[in-house]
Amino acid sequence: MESFTEEQLYTQLQKLISDIKGLDQEAMDQIQGRLDSLTKPQGSLGQLEHIAKQLGGIQRTSKPIIQKKAVLTMAGDHGVVEEGVSAFPQEVTPQMAYNIMNGGAAINVLARQANAEVFLTDVGIAFPIEGQLIQKRVANGTKNMTKGPAMSRYEALQALLAGASVAEEKIREGYNLFATGELGIGNTTPSSAIVALLTNSPIEEVVGRGTGIDDEGIIRKRRAIEKAIEVNQPDTSDALDVLSKVGGLEIAAIAGSILQAAASHVPIVIDGFISTAGALIAAKLAPQSIAYMIPSHGSMEIGHRKALAGLGLDPVLNLNMRLGEGTGAALTFYFVEAALRIIEEMATFADAGVSEKSS
């Protein structure tokens, strides 16, 4: 992507956004009819029924199928860790990247159980690494956003399109259900800034403990976000401006993967707080992309509910998780597949000879 100008990258992004269309209402109506004929009170399977209809609308068929599942875990570092906003040093990012590549991280365990593949992408780890990962490096992490923009607009566009290209490649390989994931020490700080700005929320209502910082750490984190917003003055009407000034490379890549999934009619399960910050960026760029998102869990991060509410989404799970990597989204794969099994395998009233509700 280095050979493209900023204007050319922006044109590519606009083309991607223009490819995102609404869901197929006819397919959704057909699935609703099927659901209403099944041996249960109408609507009694709640979110499972909503997911079944959503999948049909996304795939544009009354008989949606899941072929292969992929967790797209984007990795990047953050210059703002200089402000003491994390309980762990930045060296943990590459260390955890190697753990994922070696199959020993939580996301590997949960993805294996869900019969899904994990694909780790280096969008901007501060310490370049080698191994079984996708190389889409834009920079050696972001800059300290308390002193100026986290990245240039050009870098933000590069990272967005890097995420889109990873999703596009996996779609070509036959994957048609995605989960978002991330890795990067300090990334709850830019996520909190994004959520505060795009949901118009007070900073104290969106800043959590991240990796486990103490009360003094919370104060430093809030001050860092306040200073970053004051120094950079992000334009909340411009998602690219917010992303470049107070965002992260992996957050941008998550947003790009969501946009590509939506443009390609592929459902994408949104993980926790950082992923939802990326989803807010995607939604600001292309509001119709929200229809392709499946929320996974309600994170322990206090700003996550604000972020989900900003998207109009309710989490499927509440497990008091706050790990990231894509763990909550991988668990939600089960419920997505359960929704399909309901419409595929459950008997209708007529099939089972069960009397329907009397009028």
C-alpha cells in the first residue's frame, strides 16, 4: 500500500463503503415464516431467532450456511503507554503474539473448541516479529497521542485497508463467518477516547481498568485521554480524524475488516471493548455496516455498554470477561451456529403433529 497516495487510499476506502448494501428483507421474511411455524411459541428463542434472520439477510438466502470460521486478531502497539496507562510493559505485545502463534493463548483454546482458525495480523507491533502471522505493518506502533496525533491520516487509511485486505483474503479462502480480535498493550486507552468521542460520553464513564491498573493508574489514564482530546481536537463528525488522532492501528484494522465483511455479505462477530471501538469507527464510516455485526459479550470494561448502545446492539453473553484477543466472539460462534440449527433441524407444528396456539 506504500505505493498509493493518500487520495488513492481514500478512494479505495470510499469504493469499499459504497459496496455495503442493506440486508435482504425477502430472505429475512422467509426465515421469519419458518421460525413462526416451528414447534415453539413465536419469538420464544429470543436472540437466536434474531441471529437466524440476520444471517439470512446477510447471505441473501432463506437457507444460510456457515462453511469456515475465522478469528481475525489484529495486533498493534500504542505510544500512549509512556503515560503509565497500562499495568503491563509494551514488551508483552510481541510475547503474547508468539504465544498466539504457538497456540497457547486463550483465543487459541476457544477457537479450537469452536472449530475455528485464528489469524494473527501485525498491523503495528512496536517490536517487529517473525513467525506464522500476516504481515501488514503500517508503523512501529502509534505515537503518544497526548503530544499529537496517534498516527497520520495516511497511516489510518493504510491500517483500515490492511484490515479489509485480510478479511478479503480469508473470504476468498472460503471463510464466511468472522470474529474480531485484538492484541496490543495500552489499547483500552485509545478505545476509551474513541468511545467517549463517538458516543458523546463523559470520560469517567468510559475509562476502565484495562489490564488491571490501580486507582492511580485510572487517574493517569483519564488525564491522558483528556490531554489527547485537548491537544488534538478530534472532529467527531469525521471518523478518520478521530481514528488518526486518538486511535490505534489494530483498531483501524478491525474497522476495515468489518467494512470488508459487510461489503462481501459476511457476518462478523464483534468481540469486546477494543473491537467495539473499531466497530464504532466502521459504523461512522458506513452506518449500514452495523447490520452485519453480531455482538458477542458485555465486557467488564465500563465503557463497553456505552459503545454497544452507540451501535444499538445488545450482547449475546455476559461472562464478566475482559481479555480481548477475540475470546468472547469465539464463544459466540456456538450461538450463531445454534441459530442455524434451529431453522434447519427443528420440526414444524405440521411435521410433528403438534397443535398450534388456538386463536
